[in-house]
Amino acid sequence: METKFKNLSDIQKVFHSEEVCREQLERIRWNGNPACPHCGTASKPYKLKDGKTYKCSDKDCKQKFTVTVGTIFENTKLPLQKWFIAMYLVTSHKKGISSLQLSRDLGITQKAAWFVNHRIREMLRESQPVMLQGTVEIDETYVGGKLSNKHVGERKKQHELKGTLKGRPTGDTKTAVLGLVQRDGKLVQQVMKATTKKDILPLIEKHVKKGSTMHTDEYRTYQQLTKLGYKHETVAHLYNEYFRDGVHTNTIEGAFSLLKRGIIGIFHYVSAKHLNRYCDEFSYRYNTRQQGESERFCNAITGASGKRLKYQQLIGKK
Ligand SMILES: [Zn+2]
């Protein structure tokens, strides 16, 4: 994108009309080579008179499409300008933005804002599994309750819970989340059914390269890491020993703490069903923390392709 922007006011100036928004979207998505989403052919489509619809030139296809087909913006009644502002608000606010606040800021209903928020989260989700290496901190937590990451007393309780919450009944408000973060690298936060080794170890193998050094607390599941081909260092939280030769899990605890403060302070309540989307949103902001606003915004749009998320899908009905 040629124009750089640093704040909401810039966004409104840069994306001052629907045409401009659409052109930017076409540029980011197609880079001058519009591709038919119906047949995938590379033959050049015709642009129709309305300036936004294309017609596929493949003689067996001939279907019409616009740049929003096959993206989170498909069939939206909301102007792209409002989408772009929403995307800016979600990606630049440290803890995100509630659908209530978003509905006020955009002048749309809360239901529409809720849907926009979730579609943006879908856009921010990594399309390929993130692979971490080097030194990787791993920890698990429960979201939805009042557990704090900070106090030793609370940590003790959490350790006790790790042993007792395994087969907890459905309807429990606490949801287990595994966090993995590479030092000076990316963060992955993933909802799990429980915190047994069957839940935790496959996720670690999916996201961390063998041979990496893992820093964890003393939870017994992590004692298996050496067998799986990882180097393993333990932090003894229960004895208040947070630092030992750079062995710590402070980074992942910081990420958990932000996720929890966001959910308590901004979103108030998040159902277990949608928690993974919030994890994606928070991880995205962490993983793009070194990017400028323009760069982060364009990267977010790049993630809009191939992701649709219909309302019925979101609320769990076919
Ligand atoms: Zn086609």
C-alpha cells in the first residue's frame, strides 16, 4: 500500500470512499491479476460497467464475481469503509474491542457488530499451523474463572486444579487453554478439552520443532517432553523460583494475563465455543507487535481470502 497510516483519522482519510476501499482490496488480494473464484482460471476476466463486477472469460465458466467473493466480506451489507475501520480497531487495540463498543463506533446494531468481530477473528486466524523452535515456553491455564497467574497462592490452587479438573462436567465455565511462545518469536494459544497429556502433547508436537528447548512448570505431563525429542527445563513455581539461568515462563504468563484481562475487562464473558477465536485474535496482535499499523492492516486483509464464516456457521446452525 502506498499510503501509510498511523491512526484512525488517517484510515478515514485514506479509505474515504467505497471505490477506494474496493481498489485497495483488489490490489492487496489480486495484485493486478484478478482471479475467478469459481473456476480458478488465470485467463483475464472482463470488468463490467459497474466498475466492481468481473466476468470470467473461461468459456465453460463465464460466472460473475467481485473481489469480496470468497472472503469474509462476501455478501456483506456493511460498507467496506466500516469493515476497514472495524479491522483497524480490532487489530490496534491491545485488548480488542467489544461488540457493544464497536456497534456504537460504527453506528450499527450490536448483533451486526458481533458478527463483524467474529469474521475479523476468522480473518486473523493463521491459515497454516505455526511452527515454533529455539527456546519455547509452554504453560496451560483456565479461562472463564477467577484464577490469577501472578500469585504463588493462586498458582498452587491452579496446580491442584490441573489434577482435578480433568474430567470436569460439560457446562463448567472454565476452559483450558494451552499457550506456546517462542522467545522473541510467535505465540500460539489453543483451547483444549482438558489438560491431560492426550490433550497437551499432540498440540506441542504440532507446533514445536523437535530438538527445541522447552521451558515449563513442574506439571507432570511435561516430564514426557524429553522422550518426545525435546530438551526440557523446569521452572519451580511452587517454591517461588521464577528465574533460574533464563529458565522462566514469564512470556507465556504475560500473554495469558493479557488474554484474561481482555476477556474480563472488555468482553466480560466468552463462551467456550468461541474462546478459540478470541485466542486467535489475541495471538495475532502479539505476533504482529513489531509491525506498523499499515503493514499490520494489509497483512490482516491478506488473511481475508478463502475465509468465509457465515452467520449460521457461527451460531452453530446449518
Ligand atoms: Zn471462472
